[in-house]
Amino acid sequence: MSMSQEQQEAFLKQTEVAVISTIDEFGRPRSAPIWFLWEDGAAYMFTARSTLKWHNLQVRPHASLCIDKREPPYSSVIMDGPVQETDRPLYELVLSMALRYYGEEKGRSFAEGYRDESSRVVAFKLSPRHIASFTNDDA
């Protein structure tokens, strides 16, 4: 069954690794795992400017993002929409994610590597135009 808006918001606040899908120069889908932060109705992410995903997004600025629980009770949220670079400070974004995904000590250490990397790393957001969700509350 589909999630309610409240269930979707709660699900997207959980710490899960997402899969972003872009389209390459040959029209083929390309998918990669990625950290994300759901905030103000958008999914914020970061990547090196040299990655295939960022190259694809520069040419075709649209992506889908799949966030799913792979253990019972199974749940998922899949969204798609335009992607754009954000002026959000890179270090602050990386730090907020690293603390969630790694915890305090390892998260702070990880984020330090991004303090002065805004020329090589980009912060971007996906603003969903469509969101589909599923939850198996019966499990």
C-alpha cells in the first residue's frame, strides 16, 4: 500500500543509502548508491564534479532517486525530478550527512576532508515532481 504524506516524511528522515539514476550520453540508465538528506521537500546530495553521475546531470539535469528498506517490513520511496546545483555550504551538508551515516567521531573526521573541496565537489538537490511509495504494514 502507498504511504501517507506523514509516513513518507518519516521514512525519508531515516538513515538509508539511496540509489540515484541518471541517463548517460548514449541514453542508457546509470545508477549509483548515494547518501542523501531530505529537507524542505528536496533530496540534497553531493558528489565529485568528475563523476559520471555529475557529468550526466550537467547534460540532462533530471534524475530518479530510490530509497528502500530491504528487510521486512519492506518499504520504499521513489522520486524523480529536476536536479540543480545548490549554493548550500558543502562542508555543512557533508557534516550533517556524515554524522547521520557514520556517527559522531567518524562522521566529523570524514567531513573534514570536504572542508575546502567546493571546487572539486558539488552539492546538489533533486526537487521531486513525482513521488511513489510503498509500505508493507502487514509484515
